[in-house]
Amino acid sequence: MRRWLGLSAIATTSIVVLAFLVPLAALIRDLAADRALASAERDAQTVAQLASTLDDTPLAVRSLQVRLPADTSIQLGPGEVIGAPLPTGLDLSQAATLGEASRQPVDGGQAVVVPVLKDETSWVVVVSVPTAVLMENVVASWLVLAALGLALIAVAALVADRLGRSIVQPIQNLVAATERLGAGELDASVTPSGPAELVQVGAAFNHLSQRVAQLLAGERESIADLSHRLRTPLTALKLDVEALDPGVDVSRLQQDIDELERTVSHLINEARRPIREGAGAFTELTTVVAARAKYWGSLAEDQGRRWDLELPDDRCRVAGRDTDFVAAIDALIGNIFAHTPVGSPYSIKLAAEESRAVLAVTDQGPGLVDQGLLERGRSSAESTGLGIDIVRNTAAAASGSAEWISVPSGGTTVRISLPLI
């Protein structure tokens, strides 16, 4: 925009300068020519007056010839000329017959023709004015005008650049602050400057940034408060389990309660986590997949589900926080337990393919009968329908993708592809 404003100012100023300087240059040229021709006319009139006082004797003619200035000629008669040679292209008939003075263009410039007022003869005085004399100091004047025009254009460009900077700089600051706000810096703000309209925009942006920060802070606190309420029934359940008879094996139940407690704590921390926190974090996906597969494997064995786990020999490091991937994997495996018959087998396969990590979770259930179930909040069972959206958002946050593929023989494969780092 700054460059565009500068070019516009240069173009506009150039048009104005040309409209002013071109006629002025032509006027200077004409004035210089008129000045030279007027001087030549005075010389011609002086010579003509002198010649009119002399007779046409050879002695008088020789005396006159000696006194003639340079570039001055006198035609005494047809073919008889004294002084400088007559210029080519000159017509003396009008001056000789009618006695009228005139200016005539000739080769190499112009000529001033003045008749000599004598009764007996028809002498004609001719003063030649070369082009160099007609254009004397004109080129220098043109150069001065050109320098003046360029100076005016340069000043206009400089002023336009300063004005453009006063407009563009606040806009660039506003763009940078907007990018910071989009990256999660909720305290991003600008110092309003520039024209009144941009000052208003800057003030409105600061108000918007503060309002967004306030709303998000309120939302995080509300979610954290709601999540914290889960601790009360969780604590009561934990006490009830501890109060069971000593002979009852509650290790599995205690393990589930501990996992639930960790999940609730994670929800509270996640609700209070700033949006930009976690940028640049990475996760060792192989370790996370192995841990979650082992956790769900115990429940699968209790239900008589056969499950397989295949992990790569190399590590698979991907962008993102490990808690996000734990939630996504739990959502995938949890959906298998929630939406497939008891005893349906499943498999988990993690592989490194070129520069990407590919996680495939396949079940042998009834398959994805309704594509609408992939929408957020849709579920075929008594659940929130958010598991699929958690998986999809986690993959997208790591610059990856997630797709649900129905297996022709029955069942569903969820394929998550993530770039390795």
C-alpha cells in the first residue's frame, strides 16, 4: 500500500509537472527566438538607414561593405550582393517591389529582410540569424526546468512516502497483533496511531482482544469449576471401595478409580491451560500407544475380546502434547467397547511410513452404517458423540488427518496420519 501511494503521487505530480513545463519550455524557446530576431531587425534597420543616406557610387558601396556587420547582406540589384552570402531559400521579391520588411525561414535558421528607402534604387538588407542564435540559452533553460520538475516529483514522492508510512505502519502493527491474537496471545494489543479512522480501529481491536481474553478466562474457570465438582462423587466412590470387605479383590476397581481421578485432574488443568500453551510440544507416539493399549487390554481380556498390537521398531515423534493423544486413543478404543458387541476383536497398528506416522485402529464390529455419526454430537448409543471430534481435532492440531473406513467384511478402520518431526 505504501508503494502504491508513492507511485500514485509520482504519477499525479508527473502529469501536473508536464502540463506546466511543456508549455513553459515552448514559451522560452519562442521568447529566445523573438529576442534574437528583434535584435536582428534593429541591426537591419540601422544598416538600411545608413544605406539610404549613401549614393550608389562604387566608392560609397565599398565604404558601406566594409562597415557591414557579420551575417548581414545587401542586395544592390539582381545578382549583385555585398556583405555575407545570401542564405538559401530566401525570397526578396516582396521587399524589393513592395518595400515591406519581413521575417523568413531559411536553411540553418531565419532571416530578417528590410528594404532600403531610396528613390533611385531597390536595395534590400538581409540579416541572417542562425539556429544556434535563435536557441541561445534555451537548452540550458530547459535543463533547469527539467531539474526543477524532477525535484518537484522527488519532493512529492518523499511526502507521499511519509504520509503512506503514517498510514501503513499502524496497519502493519494491527496485522501483526491480529496474528499474535490468532496464535493464542490473548494479551496482544496495539498502540493506536495514524489517521483518526485507524486510531478507532486500533482502539476497537484492543477492546476486542481484552473482551476475548475475559470471555475465554471466564469459560476456562467455569469448565474448571464444573470439572472440579466431579471430585466429590469420585471421592465418595473411592471411600466406598476402601470400605469393602478385605477379602474382596478391588485392585482392578481401584485402578479404574485412579484412572478416573487422573482424567478429572487432567480436565481441570486442561480447562485452565492458556490456548497458546503447548505450542512446540511433541509426543513419542509409540510409548503412548503402547501404554493405552495395555490399559484397555485388561478390560478386553475380561470381555473375551482378542486384541493385537503392532508397533514399529523406531520411535515415532509427532507434534502435540501427550495428554491430547491419550484422549484421542482412549476415544478410539472406548468407541470399540461402546459400539461393538462383547467379544468383537480389534487391532492397533502403528507404523512409520516415509515421513509420516500412521496409526490404524481396526475393529470387527458391525461397521459404520451411518456416515452422519461422524458429525460432532451424533451417536448411536447413549454417549456424548464427541469422541470422533476429539480424534479429528487432535490429528488436525498436529498437522495430520483422520479418516474412518468401513471394512467390506465388517468392521471399521480409523486411520490417523501424522507428520514425523
